[in-house]
Amino acid sequence: MDEKDRKRIEDIRLLPIPTPTGKRVYLKDVASLEVGTGPLEIERQNQVRKVSVLANVKGRDMGSTVEELKAKLALLEKNLPSGYFIEYAGQYEDMTSGFQDLFLAFLIAVTLVYMIMASQFEHLLHPLVIMFTVPMAFIGVIAALAAVGSPVNVIVFMGLIILAGVAVNNGIVMIDYINQKRKAGEDAYQAVVEGAVTRLRPILITSFTTVIGMVPMVFSKGEGAEMRQPIGLTIVGGLTAATLLTLFVIPIIYSYFNKIKPPPREEAR
């Protein structure tokens, strides 16, 4: 429409519309016109109209913010007319998708670690025993995150992938030493006890040097700290718990799977 034809609503009402018969009718004869307000543009996604409400999250994590928002809008969402719905997108959608991708990456990392250990030990059971250090590391991660009030986010998952390859080192050192002693003809129970005691110092030194090296990341400030801190916190908490629990749990699990029992009291004397 030319600008001169839409200056007044009366001009729009008198807009001629051609018909299939060749005649023309005025717009006012087939439509009702009134002055009102409307959007400057109509957004669509997958051929569905949408209205975008944008907001920035500051001072808290996005996950808990969206969950609180969902709770407050739950009643409104139930009473929406047919065909209307609320969808949370943007960075939250990217974060959710990132969780799924990183979880798959974590499973692949754990599988590869197990396969590498199985090929080196030439045994399927012993690497499985060592893999118990991974869930033990999770205990430390949860405790560390809870202590500082940090949420589980994509950056934490990245730290878990790194932790999956680091946490097993202590178990490898201990199980390898026990196997060497057993191959040398030492009693199985005595080999387990000696492995737990003898490998104590190397395990503690190796683990805590790594932990100390990650401490600056935990307390880092400035640009990029929002990425460094969760990774450092994940590795420090997870590796600390895995180290302490490995010294007790791994010998017990190894003995259980290999059916190793302590000698009778009389024999021990």
C-alpha cells in the first residue's frame, strides 16, 4: 500500500479489493477495521508463533533459577489456552544439551580407561576393582560442591571427565604392587596387607601433590574464574576422597573378588 492510502483509517476502509468475477468491493464491506496496538513483528519457530521473554541471570546459577521460575509459573502453565505452552530455551537449553553430551563423553572416558587397564593387566577383574575409585571420587565431589554451595553444571562435568582418568592412578599403584607380590609367591592375604601399607606413602605423595597443584584454581579470581574454580574444586574434592577411601576400600574389594581371607588366629600366631 502506498503511504497516501494508509494515512487514515477511512482510506483503508475504502481500499478496493478485486473479486474472481472481475468486480471490486471495498475492504469495509468484507472486514471490520479498528485502531489498536500489536507487535512490530511476528516471530515463529517451527512454523509456530512465539513471544520471546529475555532475561539475564546474575549472582546465581542458571539451573536453580530456571527451576524456581518453573515452580512459580506452574499454575499459569496449567491454565494456558489450548495450543499455548511455555518453553525454556537460550543458554538453559544449551546447558541441558551440554549435560547430555558430557555424560556420554564421561561414559566413553570411563570405558576407555577400563579397556586400557584391562589390556595392561591382561585381566578383566582387576581393572574393575580399580574402577571402584571413580564412584568413591564422586563422594568427594559432592561434598566439596555442597561445602561451597556450588551447583552441578557443565564445567563440573568437564572436571569429572578429567577426574575419571586421574582417580584410578592410586588403585593402579596398589593393585599392581599386590599382583607383583603374589606372582613372586607371597601369600595372597599378606600381599594385600603389604600392598596397602607399603603403597601408602607413594599414593599420598602422588595424590596430594596433584591436589596442591589444583588449589590455586579453586581460589582463582578475575576473568575466567567461573570456569577454573568448578574444575579445580571437582578435582580437589574428588581426588582427596578417592585417595583416602582407596587405601581402605580397594584392598577389601580386591580380597572379596579374589576370595582372599585372613588366616586363622592360630596360624597368624
